[in-house]
Amino acid sequence: MSQHVDRLSLYAQPFPTGFHDHERSLRAEAGGHLTPWSQSQRVNYSQLHPSTVEPGSSSPLCCLSISKHRDLSLFFLFSCGLLPISVHARGGWLLTRGLTRYNELKQRRTTGSPGCVRAFPVCVFRSSAVSDLHLCPCLFQLQTFNTPAPCTTTEELTTGAAMSQALHKIDPVWFSESWLGRIKEDVGNNWRLKMSNLKKILQMMVGYYNEVLSQQIQEFPLPDLTKVAEHSDPVELGRLLQLILGCAVKCERKQEYIQIIMTLEESVQHVVMTAIQEVSLPVFLAKCLCVGICVQLKKALEDLVDLMAEKEELAQRCQELDVQVTVLQEERNSLLAENDVLTDRANQLDSFDDPSTPSGRKHSQLQIQLEALQEENFRLEAAKDDYRIHCEELEKQLIEVQHRNDELTGLAEESRALKDELDILRSCSDRAVKLEASVETYRRKLEDLGDLRRQVKLLEEKNMIYMQNTVSLEEELRKANAARAQLETYKRQVQELHRKLSEESRRADNLAYEMKKFEEKHDTVLKEKERIIIERDSLKETNEELRCNQAQKDQLLQADNDCANCPCPFREKFIRLQHENKMLRVQQEGSENEKISELQTLLEEAHRTRSELDTENRLSRERVAELQQQVEDLQKALQGHGAKTDDVSVLLLRVQLNEAQDEIMKKKELLEDLQPDNTQASLRLDELTAALKKKDDDMRAMEERYKMYLEKARNVIRALDPKLNPATAEIQALKNQLTERDKRILSLERECEQAKLREYEEKLIVTAWYNKVSA
């Protein structure tokens, strides 16, 4: 790019008032480097007064030679408000240097250093590309976001960090933190990383326009990211900034950004509005075409469609006529051939001129038919020529309609341009109305300023009172914190004592359970002792009976001999019955012992579970009583302490209530954990009871069978020897055993009923405790 701009042709609106004073002051500050192009083309500024230039005209004003301070010269031109300005430069200028110069002058203006430009708006560079016009205002608008990443030069913009941060501030939901984290900031001079960042930004912006704003931007020329990343092309960069500006003025916070734009200079506002319109204008124009032009175009298209349809019909008709002509020509040729054949034959037979002959009559008929066909052929050819002429006329009309369509298209483009100017004027009018309303609002606010001052005084007095109350509350809070620390110490001590008390209670309950277990064993031993004593007495009685029955021994021996002399089937049956009785006795004793051991194990587990639940229930009751007492104490302390320590007392009370609720929840969970075990044990006990009942039924059936067999044996013995005494010692022993077994079964049934009652009582206790805790 050239280091010097040789010539600038400036076209502007008339100079405003004070142009010459501003030019002289700026010339002095620039060090005299703003000089005319040549002495021959020196312009008298007095000739450029607004009175000498027609309003709205665009005429060449001056040609300037800019050598060293060309940036300052450009700022001078724009500070005078010469808009719009078209700058044609051989080789262009360095946009980066212009931006840097603008930032330096802006810094000098804010610091108030000597030799600075006193007042000028943001610079606007216009070249053949439209985006150059909007780059600096868009950059200035981007700087208002106060992004962490720098955005003062084009090289800093090409990294994409500042633009992504600005988009995140525009819409944090769409441009989220996760997406912002994918933008790499430390890219340096690596244009590929810049390209990746810019591609992510462009894709998200296009999606934002399509999804959130419901606007299609296919007609807007998307920026070439390769040129931006590799060459820092200001044209493409300006397009990218235009898209960001469009997102800002159409998002949910658009009022905030529009207010920022309204605070800028009028010239900058005009350029920003132009940039926004370039983004949204294609969609707007696609929806807002002129109604009259649309109607004319629609009518022309309908006429064109009708003419095309008529042309197609005529072409089809011509094709049909061509086919008919071809068919008629073929028929004519065939008839001519037939005529030649017939003529030859007629020449051979007789003359055709004689109408009296058959050949003459046929010849005359054929001649008439031939003339009719020739007339029809001539008529069809004439119709064909007419249709061809009509088709040519329709083609000419079609060409005229196309020319008219082109003219209407040109008128539509002119209407679009007029529509743009109308929108610009309407926006200016709306802005003027808003400014008038703002002035009126400020006037009313100034009238209400006295009331606001009095309210400020009252608020200051209230603020002093609140500050005093705050100081007193802070002192009380410090005291409460000290009391809270002491309370925490006491609380830890109480918890430790509760833990020790719980351990001692569990230990005492375990000892009580062991004591109860030993008492039950003692009762069992006493019962066993009583049973043995009873058995001893029964054995004594049996011994006496045996002594008494010794005399009958001979008779029994005789009976045995008789039994031995009995038939073999009866003896075998009697021996088999004795063996079966012994086996049943052994099986019954084994099953009874197993059932008794299982029932005793279940009973011990139920007792142990009941003891543990009683212990937990008692501890929980004690804990609940203590917590209730603490709540009552805290309520009393709250009532006595007064309203000053309300917050601290309520906080402590809430903490203790939360702890109590946590402990209650733990107890509930423990009960819920123990409930399935208890239920499972009860189910197991029911199963064993059912099995025991089944065994009892089997034993009763076996006893009945045994009694039946025994009765049969007695009947056999009576039948063999009616004089034999039936009351034998063995039968008596069997009866005694049956009696003892019945007693044992009854005792087991009583123990099973007692176990069921104890289980039911435990369930009732657990349910009552749970209801009490829940209440």
C-alpha cells in the first residue's frame, strides 16, 4: 500500500457555519501540514460559504495534498460534518494507521494535552466496499461492551476474542460460557487459529439469526474469513462487525444498545443505521414491495401465460393441419396412381370422354372428387398461412410484454430506493419526536426537584437512625456469637453425656436380657425337674403294677405260646405292627426334637429383637423428652430475652429442632429396617407352626391306624383265647407313651400360642411408638 495518498477528490454537502475557524485551528494544531494540492488549484474558502452552494448538491470542493498528517486531515474533514463523503485514492490508505491515529487523538483529547483536536466525531472511511464505511463506527460500538480482550486495532479484532465476548454479553443463553471457552485467545500470528475462531463466531451468529431472530440472511454477503484471518481485510471485517451490530439491536436487550447508539454523534448514528439496514434490508424489501408494481407484474405475467397457452394451442393446431395435409397428399398421390392405372385401362378399353360408357361415368365422378379434394387442400393451406401469421403476431406481443416487464422491474428498483430514503426520513422524524418528549420529561423532572430534595433530607435522617440501630445490633450480635460458642461447648458436652448414657443403657439392657434369659432357663430347669418327679412317680406306679401283674406272667407266657402256636400270617402281622410302632416312635421323637430346637431358636431371636427395640424405644423417648425440654427452655429464654436477640434465639431453636428431626428420622429408618426382619421371623414362625400342625395330623392318623391294628390284634387274640386277659403290660406301656406324647404336643401348642401373643404385643408396641414419634 502506498505511503502517501497522492490525491483525494472530496464531494460533500455545503460547509456548516464556522468551517473556516475550525479549519484554521486544526491547521495550526497539525503543524501546517494541511496544504492545498497546488497553487493553481487553491480554493478560496469564502466561495464555499453555504450561501454560494445549492442545498443538497454534490460538487467538488477542494483537492488536498496529505503527506505526513493525512490521518489528521481526514479527521478534520469529518469533524466539520461533511457527510456523505466519497474518497477516491490511488492505492487507498492504511486503515490500521487511521484507527491508531484516531485513538491517539482521542486519548489526547481526554487528557487535555496541548495541540489536540478539541471536538470531532468518530471517523468514517468510505471506499468502493460498503463495509469500510461501517468498520470504525462498528468498532466504536464494539468498544462500548468493555470486553476483557483488546479491540483497538484490526489485528486485535481478527483474533475473535473480543467479538465472542461481546456476543456473550448480548445473549448469554445462545452464546454460552461453554461456547465462549472454545474460543482460543492466545492465537498470536497463527492465521489458522484465527480462522477457526472466526468460523465458530460466524456459525453461531448465522444460527442466532435463523433460530432466535427468525431472519434469513442468505442475501447478505457473508464475510470471507480467510481474508480476515490471513490479511486483516477491513472490508470483510466490517461485514462481520455489521452482523454483530445487527445481533445487538435485535436481541432482548436491544433498548439498552439503541440508547447507546442514540448518544453518539448524528453522523455516526447515520452510518450505524446504514449498517443495520444493510443486514436487515434484504428481508425487509422481500416483504415490502410496492403494491402497484406487484399488481402490474402479476397482470403482465398472467397475460404472458395466456399468450403462451394460446401460442401452444396454435402450434398444436398447425401440427394437426400439417398431419392432415400430409394424409391428404398421400391420398392424392394414391388417387393419382390409381387414376393413371385406370386411364391406361380406359385407353385400352374405350374413351373416357364418352359419358355413356361406364368408364366415362367413373372418370367424371373421379374428376369431380379430385376437384373437391383440391379445393379442400387449398382451403387448408390458406388456414395454415392464417395461423402462421397469427403466431408471428403473438410472438411480437410476447416480446413487447417482456420489454414492459423489464421496464416494470426498473421501476420496482427505483421504488426500493425511494422506500429506503423514506425509512431514513421516518427514523429521523421518530428520533425528533422522542427527543422532544425527553426534553419535556426533563422539564417536569426539574420542576419536581424541590420535592426530591426534601425527600433526600428525610431519607438521610432515616439513614442515620438505621445506622445507629445497625451499630447496636452488631454489638448484640457479637455478644450472641460469644454465647453461641459457649452454647456449642455445652452442647458437645451434653452429646457426650448422652452417648455415654446410651452406652450404659444398652449395657444395662443387655444385662437385663441375660438375666431374663437365665431366669427362663431356671424356669425351664424347674419344669424339667417337676416333669422328672412326675415321671419318677409314674415309674413307681408302673413298678407296682408290674409286681401286681407278676402273677399273671404265666398266663402271659401261655398267651405267648398260644400266639406262637397261632397261624403264621397273624404272627407276622403282629411283629410288623410292633416294628412299625417302634419306627414311628423314633421318627416322632426326632422330628419333635428338631421342631423344639427351631422354635426355641426363633423364640430367643424374638426375645433379643424385642429387648433391643425396647431399649431403642426407651432411649428415643428419653431423647424426645430432653429435646422437648430444650425447646421449652429456649422458648422461655426467648420470651425473657426480649426482641433484641430474636434472630439468635430463633436460629438456635431452629438448629436444635433440625437436630431433633434428624434423630427422629434416623429412628424411623431403624424401625423400617427392623420391621422386615420382624415380619420375616413371623412368617418363618407361621410356616413352622403350619408344618407342626401337619405333623400332628399325620401323627393322629398314624395313631388311629395303630389303634386299629392293635384292636384287630386284640380281636385275633380274643378269638384264639377268649379267656386270656387283654390288659397286658406291653399294651399298657404303649398307652402310657401315647399319653405322654399327647401331653408333650399340648405343651408345645401352648408355647407356640404364647410366642404368637408375644410377637403380637411387640408389633403393637412398635406401632404405638411410631405413631407417637410421628405425632
